[in-house]
Amino acid sequence: MKTSRVSFAAALAAGTVLVLSGTAFAHVSVQPGDAVKGGYATINFKVPNERDNASTTQLEVNFPVDQPLTSVMPQDIPGWTVTIEKSKLDKPLTVHGKQVNEAVTKVTWSGGKIEPGKFQQFPVSVGKLPDNADQMVFKAIQTYDNNEVVRWIEETKAGAAEPQNPAPVLKLTAAKAADDHHDDDKGAAAAKDEKGHDEAAESSSDTTARVLGVAGIVLGLGGVAFGVASRRRAS
């Protein structure tokens, strides 16, 4: 009896760990998780289905209004309808010499279905990314066909544990310095020159060896001929 109770408790504990770990890792995220500051990128909003008895039928992604993006182009996904919402900017932006007065603030995908045990990626081309920030937070809302709504809108605080429903985050990294490229080019050129010198030296050595070999053969044949001639004279 005691053994049965211990086994049941162990099984319950293991099941609880699996459930909690599944909840912790199965959330809406941005893939890849980083992009270059001030540039353009294609990102994917990865949406796993967390429920065993319901399918995801809608994803709503809110773009940060304080980091306006003037170019947001979703990729078509079979079975899904995409809706883009824009808002007026308090301060117009200048992009490629043109003044922009509005930016995308929300993108919604609906009409499709993410069944239990599956996930879907929603690709979007975005830009121009901020060059004065280290990240962008996209608050997302996931809706199931049983009318359940999960809000992935909690921001992770520095030094704190990840919240229960974290918002998708895109990390922004600095572009590689031009000097690094020059250094790489110089290093490659130096390696190429060194390789060229080595090959030239090896070729020269090989040629010298061949010349000496031929000369040795000629001298050897000459010696043989001289010996034969001397014997004939002696006879």
C-alpha cells in the first residue's frame, strides 16, 4: 500500500513537471530572435498550439508605436487572411527622401487553423528597424476556436524571471564595423600572397630538381659512351 502511494506521488510530480515545462516553453516568439539595427529583416512570429482540445484560429500582433516601422509586408499563407492596420504618426518620418505620415501598428492573421500538437510561422518583412534601441517588443494575442484568448503581452524585466505570458521580443544588434571587413580583406589578401609565394617557391624547387636530374642523366650517358670508346681503342 505504501509502495503504491509513493509510486502515485512520483508519477504526479513527474506529470506536473512536464505540464509546467510545456507551458513555459510553448509561447509566441520571434524567429530569428535578433536583427541588425537600422536595417531591414524578415522575421517569423512562431505560434505553437498549447491546447489539446482546441485549435488556434487567430493571431494579432501589435507593433510598438514608439518605434514606428514604415515598411511591413506579410507573406501570404495558404488558408489565412491577413489584415494590416496603420496609424497616423505624431512626428512624420523621412524614408528614402520621402515623408511618411503613418506606420503599421497591428497585423492580424485569421481564418486558418493551428491544430493541437502543431505550430505555424507567420513571416513578415519589416524595416527600417530602429538604430537607437536594443530591442523591439511585439505584444501578441492568440485566439482559440473555443473562444479562449491568451495575451502574450508581459515584458520581461532585467534581472527578473520570465513572466508567465511573455511578449515576443526582437533583439537589435549593431552592424559589423566597416573596418572589420577591411581587416578581413587584408587578412585574406595576405594569406593569398603567402600562398602564392609558397607555390612559386615550390614550383621553382621542382623545376631545379628536374633540370639537375636531366643533367645527371646526360652526364651518365656521356660517361658510358666514353667508356665504350676507350675499350674499342684498347682492343
